[in-house]
Amino acid sequence: MPWGDGTELARSAWPEVVEGALVLVPVGSTEQHGPHLPLHTDSVIAEAVARGTARRLSARTVLTAPCIAYGASGEHAGFPGTVSIGLEALRFVLVETVRSLSLWAGRTVFVNGHGGNVVALDTALAQLRDEGHDVAWLGCGTPGGDAHAGRSETSLMLHLAPEQVRLSAAAAGDTRPLEVLLPRLMAHGVRAVSPSGVLGDSTGATAEQGRALFEAMVSTAVRLVTSGRADARGRLVDAGDTPHPAGGREPARP
């Protein structure tokens, strides 16, 4: 089938779309990722995780929607190329996306690739769930990885889109933990913390590391979609996890 594998909504003709399907909606960003990664890195990762999850759930009726490629990236505004629509606009897009999908789809799950989108996801999904929609979200975080455009994301992109990685330009940025950097980062933006835009160390990244990270992300997403539950903010967590307070951040990159 040259037009797709049957799980991509955008490549489907309307008679091929089964009503009541589970729809995975990637949410990414268009923002700087250092001198060596493309601006759509978060979108590439979110789309790949969504598609990988849909393929693993092929026995079910699962569709991957086109990526929402503009997110809340105000902290990266000091770098040319970044496009941010802000929290309120993103919240509105998320709400209206689910309201439209609900006319024919069953459940909607957002697959988020950018930590700056979390507040919009929290508030949008709280509203949508109050309206009675079957909607949740999950993150593409790499717990224990560096924060932004470092080894984790560079490795993922070497696995997913190696031709888009300028590996000769990869360098170390500010390698302090995100919790240390966050107050200055939120007050003054990423450029005040790291002139290169890298938070972490992108040197030493490999496609092998990226493959392992990606497989872990997809396995986690499959588990959460099939057996997880939504916490107070609509995020999918394992059934036995302690409820997460609304408004918290996912363990993902800025």
C-alpha cells in the first residue's frame, strides 16, 4: 500500500476510517535544538512514538493523526527559527481538536514530545474531561536523560532521522540538572542559560542509544494506552501509581 500502513489518518480516505477508533495525536514543537538538531526534533520524536504505538496495537482500531507541530516554546524565543503559539492558543487547539474528533472517533490520546506543552495539556484535558470526552495524554520523556538537545535527543534523532543530524556541530551545553537551571531558564529563557541552546552534552550520542530509548518509549506508551489510567490532569500513568497532582511537569525536555 503506497499510501500508508492503514494506521495514518492523513493518508486514509474517509470510507477507510472506522468510527469509534482510538486516535493518537502527536504534539511537538518548532523550536531550536542546538546547532546540530532540526527545529522539528520534538515533533519527529512524538510522531515516531505515536506511529510505533499504533503499529504495536495493530490488532485494535488505532489511527495516528497529523502532528500538532507548533507548541508553547516561549523559553526558546531568543533563537531564530523558533515558532511558539503560547499556552492559551495551544490549549484552544487541543480542545477544538478533541471536540472535532469526538464526532466520529472513540478515545483520543495526545502523545507529547515537548515539556513546555504540559500546562496547556493539563488545562485543556481537565476541561475536556469535564465535558465528558474520553481523552488522555502521555509524554515522551527520558527519565535520567539530559534536558534539551543533549545526548538523549541527539541519540533519538540519530536513530529516527540520522540525515537531519549535524553531528560535527554537536557540543556540550550547560550540564547542570534541570531543577537547578529551571528558575533562571523560566525567568530569562534558554539563551540566558546556554548560548548554544543545548542543556546537556550531545557529544557521545549514538544511534544504538537512540534505538534503545525509542523502544522504551514505545513500550511505555503501549502499556499506558492499554492498561494505564488517567490521573487528575489527564496524564496516563500505571494503574498502581500514586495520583499526580494537577499542574506538575512531565520528566521531559524544555
